[in-house]
Amino acid sequence: MTNLFKVALAALSFVTFSSTASIAANCGMDFQHAYETGVSDGRADGSHQIKADAARHGRKVSANKDARGECYREGYKIGFNNAAADASKSKGAVNHGNAPTPGSNERAYYDDGCHEGTVDAQNSMSMAYVRHSDMYDRRFEPYFQQGYEACWTHFR
């Protein structure tokens, strides 16, 4: 009988401590995608030192504050706070002093360039924004380049 008890206890321990995807406290599996999307968007904003504002990603946030929107915002907050804390511990904040106005198309391309420059620098890649030419329209190339080079230089 004691061997059966030990086997059952071992099986229960394995099931309890095995790795599973993290699930938001109140979101359940139905809204897991909204939560994970929020974490991803929050992480991107936090790592680029952009002001925390889940509504900036309006297409993903439900206007009527339903459960899906709440899960997205919960994920955004967690992702933003974690990334902002990591960014503040690293080499300091990127100076976006001469960046285009937040909320403009130019700033969106600047932010995209900054993200790609950060990733390339952290992966020890050369500073070559044209590697990502499929991500910007020629009209906005200078803004993408500006963001890419500012962040690549900062994180290299």
C-alpha cells in the first residue's frame, strides 16, 4: 500500500509542477490570446521607454471594457512594467529627444526602426537598417533609419 501511495504522490507532484503556459488570473483560456498580445505590446512599449498607454493599440483593446479588453490591458500592464524595469537596469533610456511627435506616422516608423535596431544590436548584428527594407515605405525611410540607428547605437 505504501508503494502505491508513493507512486500516486509522485504522479501528482509531476502534474502539479510540470511546465505549462502562464494564464492570467482572471482571463481563462478563452481570452489567453488577448492577454498574450497585451503582454507583447506592453513589452515593446516598455522596452522603448514609450509612455504606458494600452489604448495606443486601440484595435486590440475593447472600447466597452469587456473581459477580452480587460485581459489585454492586464497583459499590457505586466509586459510594460517588466520591460520598463529591465530597460531602466540596462544601459539607461534611449534618448528620443529629436524623434518625431508621438502618435504620428513618422513616429510609428521611428519606433519600428528603434525596435529592429535594438534587436539587431542585441544579436551582435551590423548596423544595417536596409536589412529591414520590407518594413517601411520609402516616404518614411528617414524616420525608420533614424530610430534604427539611435537604438542600435544605444544597445551596442
